[in-house]
Amino acid sequence: MEPAELLAAYEQMAVIRRTEKAAHDLFLQGLVKGTTHLAAGHEAIAVGASAALRPDDYVFATYRGHHHAMARGATPEECLAELMSRATGLCKAKGGSMHLTKASTGMLGSYAIVGAHLPMAVGAAWSARLRGTDRIAVAFFGDGATNIGAFHEALNLAAVWKLPVLFVCENNLYMEYTPIADVTAVARPAADRAPAYGIPGEVVDGNDVVAVQETVARLAARARAGDGPALLEARTYRHFGHSRADPATYRPAEEVERWLKHDPLDLARGRLIESGVPEAVVHEADERATTAVQKAVEAAKAAPAPDPDEALTDVWADGGAAWRT
Amino acid sequence: MADVISYREAVAEGIAREMRRDPNVVCLGEDIGEAGGVFKTTAGLLKEFGPERVWDTPISEQAIVGAAMGAAMTGMRPVAEIMFSDFLACCWDYLANEIPKVRYMTGGQVTVPLVVRTANGGGLGFGAQHSQATENWAFTVPGLKIAAPATPADVIGMMAAAIRSDDPVVFFEHKGLLAAKGAPVPPDHVVELGRAAVVREGVDVTLVALASMVPVALKAAELLSGEGVEAEVVDLRCLVPLDVSTVLASLGRTSRLVTVEENPYQGGWGATLVSVVADEGFGLLDAPVRRVAGECVPLPFADALEERVIPTVEKVVAAVRGLAAY
């Protein structure tokens, strides 16, 4: 990454971090209902991968997907408005935190059934190939998804059909509340499964935005060239619990401390300074991010609630919901 | 053009017609290519359209339907085959949680123009895990259109409508009807989804049936005619959209309703239809409603046992006779 590119990535990560913090605070204020699965700590995976992809590539994410929506162009205001049940939300307040989607930029959804979107990404890659494009599809998922059937069906089909799809595992060491190592037969839950499907499996520091960008760029180029799918395991760590209900007390203090010292924003900041970007310039990026998210919170708060009749639209392609004559 | 076409041939013909007119229509499923499908319902497609449009898959129902969904969201019109409708359970997440909900939960950002075809129903001695009539499973989930044709002409016409639909359609092909024959079907034959057909007119009772139960209802109507009872038979064709209007109009003529359903009584589609009739057509009725449906047990293997469970002509006739007192 060139310094300018890294600075832009840093600012994007700073926006995501602040948006997630705002989501947390708004939840505590009673302005976000249901639950949230915050991605604070995972920013470098979304931002690094996005920097390596083309705008016309397809991205599929999970219920922990705010960072992917924003990395693909959703604004903090659209996301927070959705979380706050506003008519201006990204999904018109019909999706909520777990389903952020920005189809216009190729971010084709956040799915809350573990592993379900991996076959969808395979289908999008298949479609890209059938339509004669060189687009690729990327599925982001957690370490817990590596033990569900859809993961294995998707990997096999993608490999057999040699499709341009990347499977990116965000391994944050815990499947919900349980250490992934306690429930998985291999040490590296994603990468160690790749050989079974005859595809490359790699591990990358998921908190290092430059490493993520470089690795994804290399695997994407390979997929785009027709050399088939790959599986990337990006090691990372949640700053919050699994979901809003989880204080994450099961994680050892020493482990938490170690990972917080390996923060994706700190790493990127260090790289910027190292490459000669003045601290004041980095500080300005932080300030811009803070201001942008503050404005987004205020705008989302001011936005109207949806018209209740909106509930009876968008089932069918004609916009309606009629199921009978 | 041949003098007759079988229901089985109509499936392949219906798909082929749409593949000829739209290059975005592609097929995927287990054994659908060189083998032509285990029921030969995709025979000839690979030969005519080649391996870039007819794709054999592994035994991976989640990958089949999930990939169809991803392809449909990005510009294709996939036609996915799930070999037996019982296997829909293996990919139920896609039919219950993903496909019918993705348009809604994204606020209308995506469409999912796909067809999931599947061989449905009993009567062939395939036992408990290959014989179920599962159309009522799909009927529990808002967001799926449900087609279940009873004749070769409807197979072709409804297949055209299903593939052209911008909404997801679950298309139930009845195993017991595959050998049934019908008249050849003119080009560009399209049967709009959600339009029931009155396939026999009558004034004494309305029999509402679906798929393999349509010929059962028609045979029952013939027998009843000999007893002086003229039954009107409505082929529902689709469960969603559900053509309540045609049923209510028929009840306006007959005042008596019997549903003929292969799926179990417990949770069967007739329950919803009858509830709408009770709500909106109570004044039309002169007699209690009867539902002739599958017994609430797993499908047994032996013919004698299977016939005990699935509705038969005799059971329909008996139900109608029971209404004579009113």
C-alpha cells in the first residue's frame, strides 16, 4: 500500500471503529433494539480486503457485518439508522443489525444463519463466470462457520467447478462463547480444511490491513485468472463480546491484553508514521472520523420511524406482499 | 409434433423452451446432465444446451440451492433440481430463511428469480423418506411461490411462468403423474401462477385438489355422477398465489366444499384454504367442510399400507356422500 492508500484505509477503519462504539452506546441508551454483533477489532479484514477488490466484485458477510457494509460504501448514517429502526436505514429498517446490505456496491448481504452465505458466494462466482465477466465473489465468515455443513459443501463445489471465489475466515478464536480450538479437530479451523478440497489455504494477520490487502490481492488475482477458489484464515480478535448480551468474561485477561496491544488501528498508525506520514496528518484523519460518526449519530437520531405499512412491501419483486387472490 | 406428451417429457420440454428464449436460464442438480435426471425429467437438456448451461452437482443440497440463490441475485435465472422433495429438508435453511427473506430484509435491494424443482409425492412405494407430499412445508413460509401442476400442458405453461417469474418458485413435479399423457402444447404456452382451473363443472359440491389429487377428484366426480351428484373440480395449480377467488366463486354455485390433499391433514394446505372460506365464504356454505387428506403418519412402504394413508377415490366419494344429509 502507498502511504496515501494506507491513510485512506486507516481513516476508514477509524470510522468503522467509532461507528461500532456508537452502536454500543446507542444500545445502552435504548436506541438500538434487538442485538448487535460488533466488529470492533475486525476492521482490517474488511478494509484490507475491500482495498484489494474491484468495485464490481461481490461480497457476502455475516451478522457480524457492519464493517463489511461500510468497507463497501455504506455510510455510518445508513448503518446506524438501520440499527435505530429508522426509515432511512440501509434496509428501510426491515433488516436490522444482522442484515446490513448495500447491493448497489456489490455488498450482497449479511446473513445470520451461520455458513449459509458461502454457497451463495459460490453461486455469484458461478454466475460471474457464466455471464463472461471476470468478477469474483468473496464470502467472509467466522471461525465457527468452519464446522457447519454449508461451509464444506461450498468449498467442494467451488473447487470442483474451479470458481472465482475467496473464502475469508475471520478467526477471532471464539465460536460465540466457546474457544474454537475446543470444538475443532484441527489447529487452524479454516486453513487446515483447505487441503481436503485441493485449494490453497493460508493464514494472515487479520489485524494488519497491509498484510490482508496484499494477501487478498494475490488470491483474488489468482481467482480472477481462472485458477479457482482459495481459503484465507485471518486471525483477529473481538473488542466486544459475541453479541450485546455477552460481556466476554470467558476470555483470559492476559489474552485480551495481548490482542488489544495488537490493535489494527495502532498497527496501521505505526506503519503510517514509519513511512513518513506526519502524526498531525494521522490525527486529522482521526478527527474527521470522529466528526463523521458524530454527525451520523445525530442524523440517524433525527430520522423518522418507518411507516408501519412498509411492513407489507418488498416480499415480491413487484414490491407487494399479496399471497392470494 | 407428437400426438401426445407425457408429464415427464413436459418437464424437460418446459425447461428447454425457456432455455431457448433466455440465455440466462441455467440448470443445476444431481444427475441432471448425461443421466437426464433420475426421473428423466431433464432428458436431452445437456445435449441441446451443453455443459455451460446444464450442470451436474455433487450430493450437496445446500450448495445446490445456495448457489442457485447467489446466481439468481447476480443476473441469472437458475433452475435447481432437488431430486426428491423429501430432500428439501437438507436445504431447508435456504427455503425457509434465505431465499424468501433476502429481498424483504434488504428493503427490496435484491431479487431472487429462481426455480427449485423437485419430485414430490407418494404412491410409488418409495417408503417414508422418498414419498412425502411436502408442498405444505413450503406453504408455511411467506415469500415462496408454490406451483404443483397436474397435467403435461400445465407443466409446460407453469414452468414458463415460474422461470420467467422474478420471484422464487418451488415447483413440485408429482412422481405419480410422470407417465400421465396429454395433448401437445402450443408454442408460447404460459399459465399464469395463481390461477386455479375449474376442470369439471358441477352444481352439488366443489372438490378442490392439487397435482396428483386432481385425477383422483375427477374419478370420484365420475362415480358420484352415477349417483346423481355433480361435483365441480377445481385444480388449484398453485398454493402461492392461492386462488381463493376461484374457490369462492365455485362455492357460490355448489355450497359444499371438500378438499383433496395428499399432504398430511395435520398442517395440510387445505387447512389454510378452509380457514379463508370460513372467514369469507361462510354464508355460501350449506354443509360442513370436509378435508380428505393424508393420514398423520409417516408414509409406509407396502401398497396396502400406503393406500390406507394417501387419499383415494373411494375416500373422496365417501366424504362427499357424507355431505348428502345436509
